[in-house]
Amino acid sequence: MGNLINTWAGQLSLICFLLAYILVVFEEKIHMRKSKPVVLVGCIMWGIIGIYEAQHGGGHAHDHVKELIAEIGELFFFLLVAMTYINALDERNVFQVLRAWLLRKGLGFRKLFWTTGLITFFLSPLADNLTSALLMSTVALAVSNGNARFIVPAFVNIVVAANAGGAWSPFGDITTLMVWTAEKVETMQFAYLVIPSIVNWIVPALIMYPFIPDEYPEMGKNNIKLKPGAKTITALGIFTIATAVSFHQFLHLPPFMGMMLGLGLLMIEGFYLKRWGDRSLFLTAGTKRVPNKYSQFDIFKKVEGVEFDTLLFFFGVLTAVGALQYIGYLAMVSHELYGTYGPTASNIIVGVLSAIVDNIPVMYAVLKMDPAMGLDQWLLITLTTGTGGSLLSVGSAAGVAVMGVDREHYTFMSHLKWAPVIAVGYAASILSWWLVAEGLG
């Protein structure tokens, strides 16, 4: 690994990666779903590596792909369960009832902007940035009345809040998890990042706030009621998140196992609802027998409704970036950076890089290189890789997941328009880290 950079295979793979990335950037212009080019190119890149190694007496690509699929599988199943729960809650009218409740409180778009951002920021350290962003963007969409002037900044705000909130908790993000398990930062030391994380979210939010329409969404129907099982599924969703965190924290098992346990519980609840749950709806309406076509809750229909474009995009990105890592590009960039610019500048640049190349392999490359850094610098790289991904919609798991919630309004380009604002928050958070680090020193 790391000796293919100057070969035809390494150079051709890099060209393929750049071509796929260009197609992702212009998704809304060419109307090609973002998953299509990256899945194709990710597999072609490994094919190129395989051909090169076959010509040169073999290599370790097979072992690397096996490690890679474990990482992809964890994220894939984690997201699959989170999205299935959101689909189930949506079908049981949970989001519509929540929308009606929020609107009855008299919240306009501006207050909703702050409410969704604040909840995301504090939910993210507990439930991880991915789940929090997915959940709160669904809530924001429910109250939006399809108003793009609210949806885009609200979604950007949620992505920034999710990534900033996740940066100050060991299980708020996959990168913080990696730093924690590598024992570079201890559990309580993540608290040093609370102020820089708040700054990272609050600065862009304050700049975006005047652009939010000073309007109130229409009330719509007020007589929407929760369907049978809605409260049970909500409780199971909370239990599932708690189980995922506990599996990692106490049992040292991958969090997706806890999520899949939650999916199993949802499947059993789905069986109950399909057989008996919706019957009460029809009995109150005076119908003795529930026709088969009204057995509405089908768990596999909820799985079908999952945004597979998002899931397959993750597969493609991690496969392609895994190939770049195997070729040696990530290690080369890390060595060049830390050898030339020193830790502070390098950690800031790595954060920006993590918006272009997924933050997980970037952090993996830094941990493998293991530059000699103190606690202050490990805190900085945790902050920058966690929040740098907010600069682009494809730069973080949260951003990619939110892109699947409303493809019509929230796209790569609509997020990019706010990138300078997010960059101001990124710079301000680094300044506040420096002030915290001075205190540490």
C-alpha cells in the first residue's frame, strides 16, 4: 500500500475519481443522481488496482477491500435503520402532528430556524450527527410549506449544528469515535471543544438569520391524529438510539448492531400493527371487518421507501476514497502537510480537505501516520475534521443524509452558496480553540 502513486493505475484512478466528483457537483444540472457515477467509478478504481497488481505479482487489495466493506456495512445498516424509523414515524403521522403542535405555538420561520438548529446541536452528541440531522431536517421540511427560502438555510443550519454538536462528544461522529478509541483524547477532554463547537454553529446561524423569511407557515389541517402504534414506534426509536450508543460504550460492539436490534423490534411491532393495530380505526368507523387493503402498516414498505440514492452514494464514496487511500494519495498528502507546515496549519487544511474527501478516511490516514502532537492539536483535528465537512453538502454523513430528505430544494449547489458563511464559522471556531488551547497550555 502506498506504492502505486506514480504508476498508470494510480494516475488513472485519480482521473476517474475527479470525473465522478465533477458529475456529483453538477447533479442538478445534468439530472443524474449522485450515487450513479460514484458507485461505478469506485468499483472501476478497484478494478484498475486489481489489474495492476495481477500484472505485478499480486498485492494486498483483497485484504484492504475486506476492511473497507466492514466500514461501509456499518454505515449502510446504521443509515438503513435510521431512515426506516423516520419513514415509519412519517406514515404514523408523527411529523404531521409535531408540525401542527409547533405551528399552534405560533412559531414563524425564524423561530423554527433556531428551534431546529438548537435541538440538532444538543441531540447530536447523544444520538450522533447523522441521526440528528436526518430527524430534524424531516421536521423542518414538515413545517416548511415547501418554502425554499426557509428550507435551504434551515437544512444548512441543521447540517452545521449536527457536525458541530457531534465534534464535542466521543460518539457524536465517526471521526470523534476514531480519535477516542485510538486514545488520543479521553472521554472528559472532549468537553474542551464545547465552546469552539458552539461558535462553529452560532456564527453561520447569526449570519443566515436575516435571510430567513419573516413569515408564518400556514396552519393546514389541525385534525390530524396519531395512528395506532405511533407512540410505541417513537419510544422504540429512542430506545434504538440508546441501544446503539450503549452497544459501543459498554459492550464495545459496533453501534449498528444496536440499530439492527431496534429494527428487529420495529419489525415485530409492524407485525402487531398489521394484524391488529389498525383494526381500531375501522371499528370506530363502524366497520366490523378490516379489508386487507387497509392493513396499512407494512415494515418492508418502509424499508422500500428508504432513500437508496443516499445509501449507495455512501458506498461509492467510501469505495472510491478507500482506493485513493490504498494507492497512497491520502498518506502522501498527510506526510507533505505535517512535514512542511507543522501541526496547526496542517490540521486546519485537513479539515477543509475532509469536505472534499470524506472525513473518515482522512482521519484514518492521520491516525495511521500518528504525527507527534499534544492534546491541544488532537482536539484541533477532531474539531476540524468534524466540522470542516459542513463546508460542502457531500463533506459529511449528515450532509449526504439530509440531501436525501428534499432533493428538489437542498442540493450540492444550494448548499455551496452558503459555504463562505460556513467558512466564517469554521475560522471563528479555530480562533476559539486557540483561546481554549492557551488556557490548556
